[in-house]
Amino acid sequence: MVIQIDLNKRQERILSIVKENGPITGEQIAEKLNLTRATLRPDLAILTMAGYLDARPRVGYFFTGKTGSQLLSESLKKIYVRDYQSIPVVISENVSVYDAIVTMFLEDVGTLFVVDKDSLLVGVLSRKDLLRASIGKQELTALPVNIIMTRMPNITVCSRDELLIDAAKKLIEKQIDALPIVKETEKGQEIVGRLTKTSITKAFVGLAYQE
């Protein structure tokens, strides 16, 4: 995976030399900078691992021609939903709105996923859905969640093998806080995980600070 780094002046100078003279050996780079090969070894390793340079045995270093933005884009395209999925909080479609509110509070989540008797995804409940129901005059202990939930096929889902960046786009476009991760079965969609805005934030922070 590509690493995003802030280059120091020597590393920027190395990139400039390789751009102008590549392919070029480490010894030749060191000579141009009046430094030893050993001194440059850490910088060359960092630039190669970060994706700015490509090294070929007995040939030397090449400049990849990629900008920091391009390297970040490549890195994002190697991260999948399965790498950052978490356990979904699931309730039955016959549960009352009151019990759903209690579950959301105890589990400290913003989205509940509703399943039928076969454990297949049939609905989604957000904080807004429960708040809207609470404001009304209904008896919350007698009102089942299947009355107020968002139903299929109006639920946006993702799969474990989907790119994380594509799932993030869905969250932004639909203006929702979480996506159910589903697996297709003969009967329907089985929920196997969840992906939240927090999960995606953790992924991007981890990408910035990875070693």
C-alpha cells in the first residue's frame, strides 16, 4: 500500500535528480549530493516504499511520475469494506419502537438493522426515524418498528468485497450514517456487518499514519 509522507529537502532533491537523470544508481545519486550511499539509503527506501521511485536491480532508480494525490488515490483503491467492517446491531421487525430506542441507546449506535424471521435484511432504522415516532402521539410500546422503518428496496447496501471509497460515496450521496454489509443468498440479503462514517474516518486516519 502506498504511503503518504511529507518529503524533506534532501528527499525532494533526490526526486529532482532521478527525474532529470533516471535511470540512475544509488551511488550516482550519492555522488551528485556529495554524500555516501549509506547516508542516502533510508531516504531511497522511503521514496521507493512511498511509490515516488521505482527501483530495478542492476539498472537503478526511476521516477514513477506520480503526484502525492495520485499515490493517495491508488492507495484508497486497495482498501476494501471487509477491512473496516464492524458487527451490526440487529433487531426483529416485530420489536416495538420503544425497545428499538432502548437498544440504540444501550448499544450506542446511530442505526439499527431490521431482519425478518429468516434473519434477512428487511429494514433500517435511524435516529431520525425513532425521533420522529417519539414526537407523535403513538404508544411506542405498541408500535412495531416495521411501521416506521425504511424498507427494501429503498435501502442502500454494500458488500464485503466492495472498495471502501465506493461505499464512502454511497454514504455521502444518500446522506446516511451507516451501510448494512450484506451477502446475497437464495432467499434474500443476509446482513453480515455494518460500515459507518466512523469506520471510514478510522481508515483514512490509519492511511495517513501507517508505517
